[in-house]
Amino acid sequence: MFASARRLALLAAALGGLAATVIAAPPLAPAPRTAEKPPTSDLVTTQEGKLPVILSAPHGGTHDVPGVAPRKGDGLPVGGSGFFAGRDGNTEELAHAVSAAIAKKTGKKPYLVVAKFHRKYIDANRPPEIAYEDARAKPTYDAYRQALAAYCRAVKKEYGRGLLLDIHGQGAMKDAVIRGTKDGKTVSLLTQRYGEKAHTGPNSFFGLLAGNGCKVFPERLAEKEYASLNGGNIVQTYGSGEYGIDAIQLEFGGEYREKAKLNDTADRVAATVDQFAKLYLNDK
Ligand SMILES: [Zn+2]
């Protein structure tokens, strides 16, 4: 009764203001966000998902960007969040393997954005002003980042929450997977809903990943993250800010990225995603 009475009141108010509304209305309404279609590129693989999980892998590509010279990084700090042109070996393959393993485990595909372009031309895990040096690289960079942004919005809209996993490779600890959340900042929506344990407890993403047989860092999950690998521009941009979802950077050591071990690694990550989704991504 209350709802329908309220609707009637709103309708009356709307009708009352109709003449003024018509005069005041702007000539063009903004396009609805549901129709958002990011630009596409032959150098970026994208996949729409059926789960509130988005996989990203910006550093595993091998392809040249036509007409674009390798970046030089002049004037940029080196390493960490600065200039680095090396590939995260086998992470393109790993991202696809994780996607396939999640689909097998849950019956549903995750969203996916994977670079086919080599990092020496474009670093999609950097803000645009330092991600590329040649304007001809911009459309490819934009295709990557706008696809990610569109998928984050789609997930938030459909599920009200979500998890972005940004997949990388590191050379610091070959037998470990290093967590990057800016020490919890990029998963603050998760911890607001479920408490700190959802980030640092045995049923956190990295706690579950350890339970699925991966050596994780930090090993004691509440301790500080590895300083230079604790979360780059992607997780900082899309995690726990205006996009309304959480984000975790996964830095895989070399042993997890060996060709013969990719499917095994992918199965462990998929089992973790399945457990995590049931605990934290279920209700709207
Ligand atoms: Zn990387």
C-alpha cells in the first residue's frame, strides 16, 4: 500500500512538473552506461563474463605495436612502479588457463582483459602519461584500460560487488605468489563488509590460495606486503574506489609460470576463486 501510494505521489509530482521539465530538459540525454562498448583492438583479448570476477594480465604479451618504437623511459625512475620494459613471462597463457579453469570449476566464465602487445611498447599497468611514448600506442592502451573499466562497471551494476585479479610475474621469489593490495587499500570494500579477516585470515583470498597449495607472501597474511610489488596502477585505479569493486594483484614466481605447470597453477587459482566467490561475492 505504502509503495503504491508513494508511486502515485511521485507520479503526480512528475506530472505537475512536466511542462517545466520539457522546457528545461537538455537536448541530448547522456548515453546509458549499459550500452557502454569500449574500443576494441587486435592487440587486446577481451571476454565478457558470467561471474563477478575480472582477470587482467597487462604484461604477458609478445606482439609488436605497428608503427611504434620500443619505449626508452627517459627521465622515469627505474623498477618498482617506475620504468620497466620486460615481459612477465607466460602470464598471457596463465590468464587464459585461469579463465578456462574457473569456467570448468564453476560452469561460468570470468571477465578477461589480456594484453597481446609487448610491455616494451605499452605498460598498461601505468597511468597514460607514462604508459607509452608514441601517440600511435594510445588506442591500444585505451582499448585495454577502457575494457577493464567497462567490465568493472558491468560487474558492479550486475552483482553490486566484484573482484578484479591482476595477474603478473615476479623474479623476487620463484616459489611464491606475492599479494599486492597496497596493504589492504584495494580491498577496503571487502573488509568493510566482512572485517579484516576477509583480507588477512585463513579464508581470505591468499589464505585460501595457501590452502590450495601455493606458497604465499606475506606468509603471515597480516604482515606488510612486498614493497615494490604491493599493487600497481590497475589495482589502485579499480580497487575499492569509484568502481565499487575490490582488486588484488597476484605476482606469480617463476615456478608457477613454467609451461608444464600452468594448468596446475590455474587449477589452484580457480579453486580459490570458487571458494572466495561463495564466501564474499554471492549476495547482491
Ligand atoms: Zn607485471
